Amino acid sequence: MPISEICNREVVIAERSLSVAETARLMRQSHVGDIVVEVVAAGISADTLTAGDIMRQELAVVGESEGVFETLRYMRNKGVRRMPVVDKEGYLLGILALDDLIELLAEEMGELTKLISVERHHETASRQ
């Protein structure tokens, strides 16, 4: 399954010039992200920093056609819980969160569990 089928396509975008405090409010209103905790924990004023001051310069992204396993491996290697998903031209399609992957994998594990039950039922029925 391509990762573009899983990612959230409703992306919240902030300007680099937005203060960290304003960015934190936007993130809270939109129920996304957690980068503000690191800035506040370091004792730095969130009112004087901008989003551009704390963002990574090298953005880690994943292509829309990548699979779940490859994307998980890439996220682990980059040490991120959220990954922008881009198309072939590099345009943003959405954001993939680790939570999205956990939800998908849990659903698939549930389906595997059902398969085991059905298989046992068929095996038992064929013995009678």
C-alpha cells in the first residue's frame, strides 16, 4: 500500500516568521505536533524565537509511492514521529504520523486474528 493512501492531507502550515508562541497556539488549535516542548524545556523564551529558528534545515520527506515498511524504516533512521509526504515533483501531499501507522497496523493485526479464527473453524468443520 502506498504511503499516500494513509497520510493526513489536511496540513497546517505556518510561516517561518511566526513566533514560537504563535506557532504553539496554532498547533494547539489544530491538534498537531509537539516541538514547542523542547523550546520551553530549554528555558528559552517562546516569544522571541521564530518557527524558522527552531525548524530543521534539512527536511526529511517520504515519496507518495513508498510502502509502509520502507517509510517506517526511514522515520526510525531520521528519528521522527511525523513525516511530510510529497509527490514526484516534491509538492506536499500530506503528513504521516506514527499514530496513523500504528492505527493501520493494529487494524491489519485484527484482520489477521480474524483469519486465524476462521481458519480454525474451517479446519474443525472439515474433520467432522
